Amino acid sequence: MLALAKEAIAQFDGVSETEFAARRLYQTSLAWYLQGIGEAASRISDASRALIPGIPWTQVVGTRHILSHEYDRLVPTKLWHVLRVHLPPMVKALEANVHLLPAPPAE
């Protein structure tokens, strides 16, 4: 989640909202990042989620479901809002608390 969110923010650094709204490629790219973030969030246990309460876990996972099933109806302003308003605080919450999460199982 953290890596994808940071990468998404970096990919659109310097891109204006107008430019983002005009480029379908930007919108589908951000949608892909958000789907990945939501998929990763869905694999985190409730106990681990409770360790980082600053993240709206249900909404993160729900966004993944919406984007996966309604990708043909992306709303640029909503995507932009997620990118600029919701991702930065999520990154901060994860960076500050990721050490609290249990290590992933060895493969």
C-alpha cells in the first residue's frame, strides 16, 4: 500500500488538475494504483488494521471494488481528489505506523 501510494503521488507530481482531467491515460493509470492499494488493503487483517486507525480501511477497499467494476466510468475529479486529498495522509499514517504491523509471511 505504502509503495503504491507513494509512487502514485510521485507519478503525478507537477501534473495540473486540468491536464489530469484531459488525459485518459492519467486517469486509468491512477485507477490502477488505487486498485492495487485497495487490493493490498483487503489482505490486511482486522487486527493489523486496528494498529493504524488513521486509515479509512473500508473506503480504501471499497474504492478498489468500484474502480474494478466501473472502470469505464472514471470520474476525473473524484480520482484527482483521492490523489491530492486522501493519499498524502494515508502515506503519512502508514509511514508512521508500518513498523507496528507484523512481518509478512515468508514465501
